[in-house]
Amino acid sequence: MSNPNTGTPLVELRDISIAFGGIKAVDHVSVDLYPGEVVGLLGHNGAGKSTLIKCLSGAYQKDAGQILINGHEVEIDDPRDARAHNIETIYQTLALADNLDAASNLFLGRELVNSFGFVDETRMEAETRKIMGRLNPNFQKFNVPVSALSGGQRQSVAIARAVYFNAKILIMDEPTAALGPHETQMVAELIQELKAQGLGIFLIEHDIHSVMKLCDRAVVMKNGQRVGCVNVGDVTDDDILGMIIMGKKPPQAY
Amino acid sequence: MSDTPHSPQTNSKTESAFGRFLRATEIDPRLLGMLGALLLIWVGFHAYGALVLGEGSFLTPRNLWNLSVQTASIGIMATGMVLVIITRNIDLSVGSIVGVVGMYAGLLQVEWLPPVLGLGHPAIWILAVVFGIALGAVIGALQGTLIAYLAIPSFIVTLGGLMLWRGMAFLASSGRTISPVDSTFALLGGGPYGAIGATGSWIVCALAAAGVIWMMIRGRAARKLHGFALRPIWAEYFVGGLSCGVIIIATLVVNAYPWPKGILKDYYAKLGQEVPEGAFIAHGFAYPVLIMALVVLAMTVLMTRTRFGRYVFAIGGNPEAAALSGINTRAMTVKIFMLMGALAGVAAVIASARLNSATNALGDLDELMVIAAAVVGGTSLAGGVGTIYGAIIGALVLVSLQTGMVLIGFGDGSYRKIVIGLALVLAVYLDIIYRKRIK
Ligand SMILES: Nc1ncnc2c1ncn2[C@@H]1O[C@H](COP(=O)(O)OP(=O)(O)O)[C@@H](O)[C@H]1O
Ligand SMILES: [Mg+2]
């Protein structure tokens, strides 16, 4: 079995390595992602999933390896570079400024300004109301700091921030961790909708059922290394769990 | 807590009338608390004077005018300290920056420029002001760079600065006092000639009131455009009326404080006239107070209407999130300390102009008053929270305590220190209680 996609990948991470002190958090890992595809990144806590995607989102600088976008090698030195390549990230920690309201967080670093260059608060709130109306119609707390929101509401603000700016590449690091079943279902529908729009999505997810339902391919990591990659349609959930738990590669993996 | 539709009227059943009032007017209860404390202090000092000493002298045009002038340099620096503290830093060096800037600006206008340009040349005061602000900014940027790029804690860098700049100030003049400063420069410190008079003050009053009303109308129009909930119209009138009322009362007060006899004589003598019967020339707003007002306006716009201000709050709330949002947090730190330094430069200009000299003690211990003013004004040392108007009210509270103690005969420095020390701790304690209660 091999990668069913052909043509130029949207993203190609080649041989990425990064170490903290003596710990090789990511050790020569390669992953690719095609438009309209959802690639799951799986593995135990500490496997290096978040660290790998942070090299793509600009939060960390890789020690070695290459990042290619649409076949061209790019340098991503900070989060601004990633945003410039239409890469949006929902971090595991959500990365919200707790003292600011939803609109300020959604537009953080990309505030809407009026013709005088001043921040246009009302327009930002209006836009935030629009997108939240689409993602989480129950959300009404627009004028309080996000510290006053529930875990699920905070998560929806972080998701809205990633979705609002027309990403081509979306990184979702455990996006449903703080959500109840209903909200989790809404995120699943959102992922399918974005996929249909042609976005490429890296999805870090622990729930194997969600992986089987949402992902086209799954890449498993263990101790910073790549165990293998499978086409989700070709394997059972036990095959994937075997890869995660024991690092055992089923015959279909590549 | 469940989601509730945004409307100023929610929970009206369980809310007190006062709570409803605050919600409708969107007045921050802490602002009311601070203003209440300030009024209490003012009335307290006045009442003590009236009852115990037989003469209340606090709530007089003369004292309030002096209070406004005395607050200027601390208040101006406190607005900058708000940004420093919001981003979880501290600047202990501002008093010493005042000292070194005052000294070099003094040397420039008294010893270096006059031989070149001629004594009293009109460019001298401008050059001295520009130089002073620039020197403060450079010192601030230098400290900010050490903090941001070498990751030395701000407490240490500015503690070093506290000693270093004070030492530099002494060395610059070998310990001499530089005076008198340029006569135009001296006006920036206030005094009878350093104020804009009655007519000018009414013009300022009209401009300020018009500005308030214009901003309220624009804000309401913008919310209407997007279909957001509006404040009830009575609340708009109340807030607008209150703001304009405060501006008008301040104008009436400064215009009720006349020039003293000696100045009147001097003034009319220059015109070649006798002092007319019943002559009354009002001080009006002093230049340093107008400078403070401009600084407050600019800093408020900066903090509430610009990206820079957003980033200051974001860095204070979650530095990591700010960096992940593409904010260059290091460059921001340098800019914030540079701004703080520049404001210390402005304060140095005002303080040396007011003294009509640059001394070694200029700005001594100002850092403590400035930090205390920001904190009393509601800036949280945990970061992420603070307002410019709060810092100004904080400065007013502290300077009121200081001058009020003198006025009622406790002028001895030790009483003042005790009272201000207690006030600082009490203010922070009240703030902690308030924050717990709203949680
Ligand atoms: N900033 C950092 N400093 C030091 N070690 C780190 C840092 N970030 C991640 N690590 C380490 O890298 C390894 C991988 O972590 P992470 O990528 O968060 O794993 P995962 O997301 O798969 O649970 C862990 O051993 C973690 O301790
Ligand atoms: Mg992780």
C-alpha cells in the first residue's frame, strides 16, 4: 500500500528534527498533506505530535529538515511566516489571551482597522458574531474576557480564529479535548465541510473513532519517531491502536 | 454559567437598582470607587482643616490648582508605568531618569547652548525639551533591549538603572545645581505666567466638552450601524452630562484662582500702568496640566484604539499566545520601555521647569510614587489589567494625601510616608476583594 494521492502535496514536511536539551522531541519525521485531505497525527502523550506541528506553525524552529508548501521550500521562522502561507493553527493550549474578549482574540495580530488606522472594535465584534453564529450559535458572550467562558466556548473561539482567515492549511491540535458530545459533533461536521472546500487538515486526535471517521490517512508517532502511515480505509482501528501502543506496523502501512 | 443573550437588561430581576444603573451606563464600578476615595480624601482634609484648625483650605481654588500642577509629572509617568506593569514588568529607574534628563537638559540650556545661540534665544527651550524627551527615550530603549533580548529581568535592569542614572546625573554637573533655566522653558512648570488664563481655559473647556460629545455620538452611531444593543438614552445623557460637568467645574476652579498681588503689580508695571482697582486675573489651566491632559488623551487612544495597545494587553494576558499570534513581543517590550523613558523625559522637563533648576535630587523616589499611582489606579501586578485614567486618579490620590498632610500641619515627611504606605496597601487589598467578588 502507498499514498493514494498523486501530484504536488500542499504541505510536505521532510526529515524534520528538533531537540530540547538532550531530548529528541521529533526525530527525522516526514509527513505530507494534500488539498481536501485530513491527515491524523497519532501517538501517546509526549510522542512529539504537538512539537512537529509547531515547526509548521512557526511556534518552534526545526533543527533540521525541510518544509515545502505547494512543492516550494519555505522558511517558517515565526508564526507570522506561517500565517503568510495561509497556515492556521488551533493549539492544544488554545493560545488565548484570557483578559481579552472573543473578538480581540479572534483578530489578535490581525486587527481590523478603520481609515485612520485605529482598531475598529465594532466591526470586529460584528464579524465575530457572524462567524460564531455559524460555528456555535449558542455563543453569546461577546463582551466579556474569555477567562469567563467555559472550556467549550473557549475552544470555539480558538476554532473560529483558525477558520475565519480562509486558511488553506489547518492544524488542529486536539480540538475537541474540552468539548461535550454535541460540540464534538459540530467540530466533526466543520472538519468535513472544510475538507470539502479543499483545505488540507492536520488533525491531532486521541479518540480512535473520530480518527476512523474523519481522517483519510493517519501518521503514527512514537518517541519522536515516525512509526508509519496508513490509509484509514485500508485498516481496522485495532491496527492503528497497535501502531500507537506497540509501534507495530501492519502490512498496509508505509 | 450558561449563554445569555447580550442585552443590558438581563438579570434585571435579581439586580439592584444600582447594579442596573452601572450596567446601563457602562461605568466601571472601580472608577466610581476610585473617584469616591478621592472625594473622601479631599472632603476629609477640608473638614479636618475647617473643624480642627478653624479654616478648611483643601477645597480652595488655590490648593486644587496647586494639586493639579503637582500631580502632572507623577501622573504623566504613571500612564507609562501602566503599560510596563500590564506586560508584567516594572521600571524602578524612572526617578533617576528624571534626574539625569533634568540635569543634561539643564546643562544644555544653561551652559552649552547660550554661548552658541545667545542667552534667551527662542530655540533654546525647544531644543532642551526635544533633547530631554529623546534622551529619556534612548535610556528607556536601552533598558528595554536588555530586558527583551538578553532576558534580564526588568526588576534587575531598572534597579541597576536606578543607581546608574542617578550617579550619571551627579557626575554630569559634579554635583552642582544648574539654575536658573531658560525663562520660556520655566513656563512649562506652571506658575502664574505658566498658565493659559481664563479665556484660554474656556476654549480648552469647550474643545474638551465637544470632544466628549462627538466621541459619544460616533460610538453610538457605530453600534447602531452593526445593530448592537445601545445604552439607554438617559444613560448617554447622564454619562455625557457628568463628563462635561467635571470639565466645566475644573475650568471654573482654575479660573477662580487669581494671580497674587505681586504678580499683578509686576504685570501692570511692564505695561506701564497702575494696578486697577479690584483687578482679577485668573491663572486658568497650567501648562504642565495641559501637557498631562494631552499625554492622557494620547495614551488612552494608544491603549484603547490602536493595535499597539491591544498587543500590550495581550502580552500581559498571555505572552505565549501573543507570540503565537505573530506579535513581536520583544520589540514590543523595547517600545514600551522606550515610551516609559520618553514620558520620564517629559516629567523631567516639567519638574525642572517647576523648580527653575536642575538639582541632584530631581525625581528622587519618584519611581515609588509612580508605581504606587499605577497600582492604586487599578493596574494589576499580575499583568493584563490596567487603565490610563486609573493611573491619573491614582496619582491624584497619592499627591492629595501628600499635600493634604502638609496642609493640615503634618508636613513632616515621616507622617506622609506612613499615610501613603498605608494607602497603597489598602488600595491593593480593596482591589483584591473586588476582583474576588466579581468572580
Ligand atoms: N518547549 C519545550 N521544552 C522542552 N521540552 C519540550 C518542549 N516542547 C516539547 N518538549 C518535549 O518534547 C516531547 C514531545 O512533546 P509533545 O510534542 O508535546 O508531545 P505530544 O503532543 O505528542 O503529546 C516531550 O518529551 C516534551 O517534554
Ligand atoms: Mg500535544
